[in-house]
Amino acid sequence: MSLLVGLITLSCGEKKENKEADGFKIERKSSQDATKAETPATEGVKASERVDLTNKGVGPITSVTLDPEIDQEMAAEGEAVYNQMCLACHKVGKRFIGPAPNGILERRTPEWVMNMILAPEKMVKEDPLAKDLLMEFNGSPMANQGLTEEQARAVLEYFRTLK
């Protein structure tokens, strides 16, 4: 009986495997280590809250000139476009499927905003900030609504009215 118990104990003992001997080694890093390596300057700052007033994005818009005064007529047109095309995913004053638009021009260049409106597919493929936003908002890509440059400019003017 003692011999049987001894054999069972030996067979159930800890088995050590040497994976390096099989030709590979697994090293795991925490997600925090990966984040630190990729974005040391923006550690702990959400993409939606990050301020980048130099990036113009990737797309058709390379320059936008904003008048000091808000064009109220254009802003009203932009609000109508926004309410029809954007409101399903973007809510003023709160996170939703996408980020809130208020204060966007305090964090992004007008060119970046218009490029995101006009070419969201290209932006999430090529612009690092747009990629980070895609990840922050659970991989929900912004839909291309097929707006014209004039409509996008009107939406941008509407965004100027939001604080």
C-alpha cells in the first residue's frame, strides 16, 4: 500500500518544461509597459483630451483660415448638417459613440477636424491621433457621411460656437 501511495505521489509531482530548449521563449510585458514605450509624452492622457495644435491630419485639407468673428449664418448651416449627419454618434457636452465636439478647436487644428470629417477612413489608417481615438472609442470608426468641403467648413464654424 505504501508503495502504491509513493508511486502516485511521484507521478503527480510538478513537471517542469523548458520552453527555451524547444527553440522559443515567451516574455510578457504589461499593457502599461507597452503604452509607455509607444507614447511616453502622452502617458495617462486620453486621445480625446490630448491637445495637438500642430497636426493637420491626412486628407484633402491643408489650410483653413478662420475669421476672428464667427459667421453666424454659416454656423447655423453647420448646425443643421451636424444635427442631420453627426448627432447619432456625437453629443454636445458628453461622450457617446464618438467624442463630444465642444471645445474641439482648443485641442485640434481646423485642418485636422475637417480632414476627419471628410476622410475618416484615411485618417484612422494614417494619422496617429485618429488611430488613438479609434481605440479609445472601442474601435467604432467614424462613418464617412459624404459631406462636401463647404458642408464640413460649415460644421467647423458651428463647432466654433460650442464651448
